[in-house]
Amino acid sequence: MSTAYTHFNSAKINLDDVYRSDDASPYYAEMSRLDYQIPQNSLPWFLRIIDEIRAIRGGDRVKILDVGCSYGVNAALLKYDIPLEAVYHHYATRPQGQVRAARIGYDQAFFSRFAPRTGLSIHGIDISPSAVSYATATRLLDSGHVVDLEHGDAPDELRRTLDGVDLIVSTGCVGYVTEKTFARLLGHLPPDRLPWIAVTVLRTLDFTDFLHRFEQYGLRTERIAGPMKQRTIADDQERVSAISAARALGKPTSTLEELGSLYADLYLSIPGIEAAESNLTPAVRTDEEILDDRESPVVHQ
């Protein structure tokens, strides 16, 4: 990773406290405050990728592993036809002072009001015991594993979960984890049935090490979407560091980060044989196109 990115990573807002709660409300309150949008913005692509996997591999069931699953936000959006804004509103307005069992039941009832997407089995890994416990208790995750693959290998229970995984997804986690985490997952999977990998990557991050590692496993990687908004920049220190990191990677002088938000790209890695069969068409945009959209006046009919 570049020196500029390392500096940016240390300058990012520290969210450790929100991951210590056994309730998801503090997490969603902070994400809402930061206008955290990357799970919603990447969702249409995840759904297209799932459809593509079904078409190529056959069958309706798709098994997904979410790296950095947190409190199950990706799982919620994948399992249910629900907008992220509705999730934020639910946690901001639900009754306070309930015991944990009552909160879990209330949240389960909320999600059950939305149409489920069938044929998905969603599992997650994260270093936060509180987040994983909540996501599994609410049944957003079919299984969750508290594990740090940056500093150790996958335990037996996770290895069993990896069996038959079709797709690994991750939003907002690359940078906190390196290619080591993904290598330790791929190392326990059969070479003739590797999963597809779809991850969002901040524009302040050099993804080269990931590309090289994925190539070693026979995966073909392509930037298929972006830039898309991840969240609002938290403060001046984060803003200055983000602009510096983006420029160090050759981004335009007038960067999207100067507008006050962090932007990410979506990369998709596919096993070589299946990559030749995929009909997914990338939809990558230039900074100028995004800037033009922001500056265009709204026309009211």
C-alpha cells in the first residue's frame, strides 16, 4: 500500500466503539450520520452477479460469504427487498430500553414485513463478536464467524462454512483487511470450484496486491462499476488525507473527494473458465461524468 493510503487509513474516523454494542442501533445511527451508502449502491450489482452465477453454475441456490459483515447490513439488503434508508429509519425510531431478546424479536418482525429474496444462503465473518452475534440472532446471517484472518488461519468451523461458497462479497472492508484475508479463504477452497469475489474498494486504496493474489488463484479481475459514493467524509483531517491518497494514485487534481465524500469502485473477480462465459457488462464512469451529474440542474416536469 502507498504511504499516502497508509496515512489516510490512520486518519479515518475511528468507529471501534459502535462495534462493541450488542445492539445494532449505535452502528446504524453512526452510518446514517455519515450517509453511508455503499451497501445500497453496490446492491444492484450484487444481484446481477448472483443472477449470472445462477445462469453459469445452474440451480437456484447461491451461497454467499460477506467479509466484514458487521451487523448484517449487506445480508439484510440481499435477503429482503428493502432500501437502506428504511433500515436506518427503523433503528432510529424503534423503542428504547428493551431487553436484548425483545429488541431481536422486534427487528426480526421488521425485516419479515419485506419480500424475501429466495435461494440465498448468507454467511459472514467479522472481528466484532457483538456484531456477529447480533447478525446471527436476527437471522440476517445463516452463520457468522468471529475471526481475524489477517493474523491467523480459518478455524475448522469456518472451513466447513466455506464448502460450496459461490460468491464472496465485501463493502467498506478492504483497507481494514488486506489480500491476506482473501488468500486464507481461497486456500481452503477447491481450485476447480473457486467462488466469484465482488468487493468495493475506496479510490484512496491501491488494489494491486489484491489483483496479483487473485491472479495466482486463476481469477480474472475487472473493475465493473464506479466510482460510487461510499459515505460522507467525517472531518477535515480525513478530507485532506483522502485527497492526498487519491492524488498519489493518479486521480484527477479536482477529485471527487474534494466534494466531501469518499467514493469506491466495485471489482469483480471470476474463475478463468467462467469469466469467459459471463455476460456482465461493466458500467464504469469518469470523474467528469459524475461531476457533470452533480452540477446539472434538476428539471421539474
